[in-house]
Amino acid sequence: MSTFDPEEFLRTSPFGSSMGMLAHYGMYAQFAKRLSWRGTQQIFETAALVNVDDPKIRARSARSTWRERAIREVGLLRRHDLFDPELTDEEITHALMVQRERSNFQSILLHIYADDEDAYADMVSHDPEQIAAFDRARADGGVLLTGPHIGPFHGLVPFLARRTTMGRLEEVMMYRNRAEWQLLRRAYEISGMPEASKPTLVDPDEIFERCTAQLRAGVCVGMLSDTTQPGRGKGRFRAQLFGHSLYAPSGPIRIAHAAGRPVFSLAILPRPDGGLHLHLREAYRPEPGALDDETIQAALDRKWAQFEDYVRLAPLAWYPIGSLGLAADASAQAEHQPTRASASAP
């Protein structure tokens, strides 16, 4: 009976591609520091295209259920003017795969150049007023930071740690099984990444108690919360995203209310010039008293409206496309699908 080798999984599994990037951080860092961040990104961009267009990966992609779902969901989402109308659904799906690889590399760049002030100032922009608003909230205690799986989200920790008063971050990975959580922990352990850049990954069974305690103690907590399948709350709450009703995890709101601390939504999105821009907005501030379902739903609606804004700014950088579970609508999909043949199907 063969044994499970997490390092081999991180190196070879398509599921582990972003984790694999983290696991090989030391190799990428040694190479990248010889160049400017823009020079490094150009090489990484070439690597992203090679990875996606590798014949073995293309063959595996053609057979994958993710690709089938992604093509269907792209067809449903394109009516909201999210994608280039001249591209077919298959071409957009190919672009999604390339952007995923690009975001993985950008996460590495954010870590590698975190201590290079000039590189960081050129690579990442932000709204000073948004940073100031966060810093004011941070001055009173912990803040819960939550965002969608979009762009190089694995690189948010070093950026926030150096550009805001965030301090230490407890990063929660809201996975639905312990195997994924353990793989990410292992990726960080073998990465060679500086300790200051590594997040603290909270055990899935301790999320509520641990996060509430940390926020009360003045520590910031971060979690990605655009999971669209029923979790521990059994799917009690839903949110609207581009007209579709999706399951919305209520955990971030419940945790923030229990701790009496605010919630900020955030995303780091690609700029047209190849750089990145940080978006950071207050989404919920708890009021004294009991937390009822109406308040939870209103907070979720506000948070997901901000998520929709982020997705509209960079739809190709949004990872959940292909796993949203959107209801198919064949007539609407056909109406918005270009008739010309695909030129670059994955």
C-alpha cells in the first residue's frame, strides 16, 4: 500500500498549484532577487503560459469537470459585461487558467520584494484614505479582514504587515476538510519563507473560539469567505452575486460580533500596467446587543456587494469560477456566446 507524500503532491498536483508555489518559495526567491520585479514578472508570465499550454495539462484540462463547469458559468456570467464579448467561452476559460498561474506567481513576488521599498512602491498601489480608515479601526483593537479568492491573495500578508498597522495576522483557511488545511501548513513549513511573512493557520475545528479570542486580544484575523457551498451553518444564509443566489458563510459576521470588532473586506487586484492595487473597505461594524438573522443578512449583503465590485474589476482573477454551482440557463448562454470558432481552447 503506497503512502501519501505531501511534497510530491505539492509538486505534481494541479490542485496544489498555488500551494506548490509556496512550497518552492525559496527557489523562486533566489532566482528573482537577481532581477527587478518587472523583469521577474515577465519571466513568470512566460512560465504561466507554458504551464497552461503544456500538452499534458491541456489534455487533463479537456477531460476535467472543472473545465466543463467553468465554461458553463462563464456563459452565465458574461451577460454582466465581465468579459471581452469578442472571446468565446472556451477562450475566456483559457484566460482564467492563465490568470490563475499569473496570480500564483504574483503572490511569490509580493513575498520576495516585501523588504524592497522602491520595488514595492512601484509594484503595489493603494488608496491612502482606505489605509487611514483601516488604521483608525486598528488603533482600537483587532480587525477581521475578509475577502474573496481573487488575485494573489496569498501575498496579502506581507503587504498588509508592512503598509498598515495590522501587526501580526491570524489567517484562517475556511476549508471544508482537514486534508487541504494540512497541505497548506506543510507548504509553508517547507517553503523557506521568512517567518514574518508566514501566516498563522488556525485549526478548522477552533475557528470561532480562536478568532474571537484573538480579535478581543487586539490581533487581526484574516479569512477568505466567498465559499459558495453549505458549510457548518448548513447554508442558512445566501447572498446575491450578479443576480445569482449563492450560499454565504456567516462565520465572519458572527465572529466579529462576538468579539465586538469591525470587518473590512479586501482584495489585491491586477493593474493594467502589470502591477497590483489594494482595495480595503469597511463592511460591518457590530452594534451592542444580540445578533439576529436580519442583521447577519444585511451585513452579508453589504460584504458580498463589495465582493461583486472586486470581481467586476478583475473577473479573470476570481478563482471560484467553475465551482460556483450556478444554475444553467441554456437560452441566455447561447444568446451571449460568440459564433466564431475558438482560437485557443485549453
